Amino acid sequence: MSNDGMTAQMAKKPGFIAALDQSGGSTPGALRHYGIPDSAYDGEEEMFRLMHEMRVRIMTAPSFSGDKVIAAILFERTMDGLAEGKPVPSFLWEDRGIVPFLKVDKGLEPERNGVSLMKPIPGLDNLLARAVKLGVYGTKERSVINLPDREGIAAIAKQQFDLAEQIAAHGLVPILEPEVLIKSPDKAGAEAILLEELTRGLDALPGSYPVMLKLTIPEKPDLYLDLMTHSRVQRVVALSGGYTRADACRRLSANHGMIASFSRALVDDLKYTMSEEVFDATLAAAIDEIYQASTVKL
């Protein structure tokens, strides 16, 4: 795979990132929303098989291409699976023109100082080495901010930047995702502190590797504009965070330079019982709406 081609795409190409990375805890709910009840499968292996089939259906749909979807974030089992007989990362890049990323975090610690840090990630170096062999371009790692607590948010930023250094040592581009919850009692206050801590962390980054930032769409439009021009930032992308697609797209369109990295807001209308034609048309409509919000700004 061509890292130069992937780098150029991630740095400059118009479009958005599809987040196809629901993990164990969120998978049953995602399947239920898709129209597959808990009673339709027996055990974790069957559950993940059905989830992989849903993701492959999305990835192989005609509308899911690099024309508008510039990258996709994968769950580890999706990365290890096949699409049309090829390893998923190879299929995405070679057949669809979509850059593959890998979700590497293993969930969250209990909230402390208004934030939830990432749990330890055992075997991370082995996972990263395997991802490189499969042609993955970068990673994504999520932690959560609930309150505007300076100590907590500083700890979130430090953990994210420390992990980014470990990931970059494998030649991968890390996406740092310190999500501010949309139900935070002071979302704007938390975002203001996060901006300060991210700026401080970026200024202190060792080496010369690039990072990406995946952030909640801010209460103050264009709050993160300066981050987009930082010499160490390849791209700033937005998570939908529980907003409806319409609301997320409306908010995103007010933030210049910020593109989407949506999960539920992308797949919300897709159902298991749809014909292939209706499935693709529904997916195409979502892709068009998110692409528009990512590329045409107010």
C-alpha cells in the first residue's frame, strides 16, 4: 500500500471519515438498531459475526467509496476479517480508495476528576505491528471528558499524547480522541480547557510525526481553528457524540476546516431487512449529507 498516497488523502482530500468501530459493549445496541434482536444470536462469536456482516455490507455498497469517504476506522475484528475475499484494510484502500484506521483503546476507567481515562491496552505493540503488516495507516483512541476539571483534562491530554508517541513509533498516525460529552453540564468550559491542554501538548510533542485530533463539535464555532494549522496536526475531525445526523451536520457546517468522523450518525437509518438497492440509496443519502457538512461551510 502507498503511505504517500494515504498521507496526501488524509491531509488534503475533501470528504469525511466513517467510524465503523463499535466494540463489544456497544455492539448489541448497534445490532438491535440495525434490526437484529439479541435473540437472533447465541454468544459473543455469533454477535461479532453478524456485526462484521453489517460492516462488510456497508463497505461493499456502491456508494461507499473514496470519492466522499476518505477513511474508515475499524474494530480489531473487522481489521482481521475479509471483504470480498480480501483482508479488509487491503479491500478498503485498493478497491474503494479509503484509508484504513484501527481503534486500539479497550474502554474507559471509572470517572475521576470529571474524566474517564483509557484502560490499559495490553499487547498494544503486537497489535500495532500486526496492523502495519495489514496495511493500516493509523489508529484511534478514545477517552471521555464530562466536567471542566483542569487536573482531569490535563491527565486526559497527557495519556493521549503518551499513547500517540508509542503508536507513532510503529509508523502509524494516531488519532487522539478526547471526547467531551454532549451532556456535560459545562461543555463549553470543558472545551476551553481542552483547547489549552491540546495546544500545550502539541507544542511539546517530541520528534516530527503527525497526529490527528477527533473532537466533539464545539459549542463555540471554530473554537479549534488554530489547531488545524498547527505544524503537527494532519487533520481535525468531528465525532457526532449522540447528536442526530441533522443536528451534527448543522453544527459541523459552522466549523471551518473540520470534517466528520461519524459512527451512529452515518448508519442510523440502515436496516437489516432492506433490499440492496434501498440499503445503498439510504447509505448514499447519509454520505451525501455528511460530505456536504464536511466540505461546505456556513
